[in-house]
Amino acid sequence: MKKDPYARRTHVTGFRLDKDVAAALREIKDREGIPISEQVRRALRAWIKFMTARSAAYSEKGLF
């Protein structure tokens, strides 16, 4: 059996979405063909990048 090259890089998780968010993600999936899981990964990476930059800026100003 061949090992999955992504097995160590991913973590399976579950969470609840508001109905309007789930509907919007499905609409994007239908229109653009981007799987919901990929949309969520992209959004989370953007959020992490934003929060990391914000934390760094606050640290430089001595706010944290």
C-alpha cells in the first residue's frame, strides 16, 4: 500500500458553519468549482496571516 504524501501535512477536523456561510461556500463551489474544504483552507490561511501581522505590529508598538 502506497503512503499518502499529504498524510503528515494535514489534520482532519470538523466544525459547524452558519447556514448563510455554508450556502455561500456551496454557491462558490458550484460556480467556480473550488471545493468547500479548499475555500476554508484559503480563508483560514488568510486569517492566520492577518492575525500574525497584526500581532507583530502591536508588539512593535508595545500594545501586547
